[in-house]
Amino acid sequence: MAHRFPALTQEQKKELSEIAHKKKKKKKKKKNADESVENTEENQKKKKKKKKKKDSSINQSIEKKKKKKKKKNQKDNQGGAPLAGTNKETTIQGLDGLSERCAQYKKDGVDFGKWRAVLRIADQCPSSLAIQENANALARYASICQQNGLVPIVEPEVIPDGDHDLEHCQYVTEKVLAAVYKALNDHHVYLEGTLLKPNMVTAGHACTKKYTPEQVAMATVTALHRTVPAAVPGICFLSGGMSEEDATLNLNAINLCPLPKPWKLSFSYGRLQTRRQPRRLL
């Protein structure tokens, strides 16, 4: 039965879904004509000149894309607020005035909003209070984004600081994601018009036991398969402080994992480093 008070119109849903599913058009490959050109000194000079011009054009194109990317994405949250009575846990803040800011972002040509909630594994962490408060804040943010025509990138990150093993991280990740999607449903968020940016399921940096990319992939996809609805169009993994090589190997193993994956899987690695240092909340 249709909801008595629909959160979004059909037109709004259509726009959000199209943005979330947006794909780059594949360019047709140009045939290589160099094979039919005589290999003379003059032709080699022409070829080098042409390549230099092409490289310059590519660099200019990259700079334009960087500027465009900055405009198309907007980070909305305003840092963490402490949760009293917990082991130094926090929740995100910045909901006040968010609707007005999102409306302005949309006028400025922005398509996506991003909100990051941080949860850590430690003594009594994450607490039920921290999980629920961050889930509700993410859901409220997502709803406000959609009301203003922005696709919310929902980012609940279980950070890998600590000595916990892979199984413990999987357990916590499942609890966090389950709470997030329950909250998104409670807030009438249109899942087809959202993206998820989660952590991979990994052991803590101080864990002495080492795991293979295949083990990380199985734990990650299992956690997602149990908690993330198929209606979500895409999942963009964050690097979680891993090295570039480890993050790439894990992502490759995730894509090769035999478990069902009804979402498009990709990555969003903002910064890669060999070891994660304690991070100040943004």
C-alpha cells in the first residue's frame, strides 16, 4: 500500500535514480593508423609532436575534471559531537540549516552530498547508543539531501584502529549497516537514489593475525549481502588507511568473490597510506 504522506514525488525519485545510476558513456576506440605510416625520421618527428600535443590536451582535461568533480560533490557534516557516558564515542552534527545549504548546493550544480559517521572497535565500542545515534543522523541527512535533489552518499565507517580480528570487524560492520538501513527505511529514504561508502571488513592494524585478500573479500561481501538491500544502486569502498596495493588487491578479490552482489561495486579512495594514523574527525 502506498504511503499516505509520500516523501518524494515520482519526478524527484526519477531524477535521484538517474543521478545515482549515472554511467560514463564508453568512447569508441580509434583505429591505430601508425602501422600504415612509413617509419621515416620526418614521420617520427610528426608523431612525437602529435603525442606532445595530445599529452598537453589530456592534462588540461584532467584539471577540468578535477574542478568539475569538486563542484559535483559536497561534504555536508560539520564534525563530531561527543556522546556523554560512552568511551570517547561521537556522533555527527550539522543538521541545523542543512536543507538550506543543500538547496544552494543544488543551484550551484552539485549532484551528490556526503556524510561520514565514524565508529570504532574498542572496549564497549561501538555502543548501542553510538550505533543508533549515527544511524539516525545519517538517515536524517540522507532524507534532507533527497528533498533538495541531491543523491546522498551514506558513509558509516568502522575504522580499523585496534587489535580486533576479522571476525569481530565483520560482526560490528553488520550491526552498523543493519542499523543504518533500518534508520533509512524509518526516514522514508528512497534507496534507489542513494550510494553507500562503507569500510571493507578488515582486522585492526594491531592484529597479529594476517588475512588474505580472499578472506577479506568473503567477510566484506557476506556482511553487505546480509545487510544492504539490492535496491541500493552502488557501493563505493573507502580505502580504510590501507596501502594502495592492499586496497587494490582487496577490491579485486571482492569483485571476484562468488557470493551474489546485486550492487555495482567501485571505490572512492580519498587518500592511501601505508599505516593509518589517529585521525581528527572532519
